Amino acid sequence: MSDNDKIDSAAANEREDLREETAEQAPEVAEHDEAAARIAELEAELAEARQAVQYAQAEVQNVRRRAEREAQDARSYAATGFARDILSVADNLTRALAAMPDALRQDEKNKGLVTGLEATGRELETVFGRHGIVKVTALGEPLDPNRHQAMMEVPSADAEPGTIVQEIQTGYMIKDRLLRPALVGVAKKPDAEG
């Protein structure tokens, strides 16, 4: 055998050994690639699961906050319906006191009645105050459609247009919410005489 034949034979043997070694390693490489792919898949699923848990926790927290806010509002504004109903009683009492002639107020026979009606009006205002019900300021204020309802325009040279110059019915707030708007007359420029 010549040197070239020996070299060719040795190279052939090495190639054969390499093929056998590669064939033996091929299942290990394939298993490793499958394991790496499975690990990547599981890591992606874990990331999705973590994100879903975070979303669920955030949603639970939002629902809890919303429920707490609604419960607080229910406590704060529970008297709203009753307060609206009792406002007409307060209006009638105010009108009755305003309509009494001075002669009736001065008459000794009616002094107790007038005093009782005035005391009832003051007590009603006190009760309103305890429950966060306050009058809406109107006279002299600029018209605020969130608190006032304009019923008419009144020509006025003394007041700026859009300023409230007459209060027809008192408005009320309950805490920070409008219970009833004030019904008002708003100034406008006087008509030009010509």
C-alpha cells in the first residue's frame, strides 16, 4: 500500500468515525433542540399567565374601589330624595312668613304663632345644615347654569348683563351636588328707547 493509499484509507476511516459520532450525537442534539423549544414555549405561557394574574388583580382592585365609592356616595346622598321633598315644605313656610302682614305680626294674639313659625324655619335651616344641605347663592352672582336656572330676563341699567337680579325660588346643594337649581331672573341691557 502506498502512502497515498494509506492517507486515503486513514481519511476514509476518520470520515466514517465522524459519521458514526455525528449519528450518535444527532438524537442528543434533536432532544436538546426540542427541550429548548419546549422551555421557550413554557416561558411564554408563564409570562401570559403572570400578565393575566396582574390584570385580574387590577380588575379586582378597581371593582373594590368602585364599590367603596358607591357605598360612600350612598351614605352621603341617601337623603337626597327626602331632601327634595322637604324643600317644598321649607318654601311654603318661607312664603307664609313673608306673606304675613306687619299688623298680624304685631298683634299680641298672634305673637306666639309668628314666633313658632319663625323658630320652625330656623330649625329647618339647622337640620339642612347638619345634613350638608345649603342654599345656592344667587342674587348679584353671574348666571351659572350648573347652579341656576334662568326663568326670565330683566332689563337693568344697574347690573351687568348675565347677572342675577331676582331670585324666584331658592336653590339648594347637598354636599357638592345640586339638589335643586335656583330659579332666577337675569339682567339684560335695557331696550333702547327711540
